[in-house]
Amino acid sequence: MSLRWEISNKVRILKGWARRRFGRVSGNRRQRIAGKSDRVAASLKQADGKARDAFKR
């Protein structure tokens, strides 16, 4: 996985974390759910990239 994609996934995880916190503070359930889904999606993409790298070698 290239450094660009790794950084992109980390940024998306942080964005999801911030969205979820904002949802908790404001009481907005949609923001909480969207933040969680952003974090999960980025984590899965990161795991996929690491698995691909492991099998390339």
C-alpha cells in the first residue's frame, strides 16, 4: 500500500472520529452513525491494503 493511501485512510479515520464526537455533543444521531461508518470503512480499506501487500511478497 502506498504512503498516499495509508495517509488517506488515517485521515478518514480521524474524520470519522471527529464526526462521531460532534454527533455525541450535538445529539445528532446521524452524525454519530456516519462517523462510525467512516471509521469502519477506512479501517477495512487499510486492512485490505495490508493483506494485498503481504500476498505480493
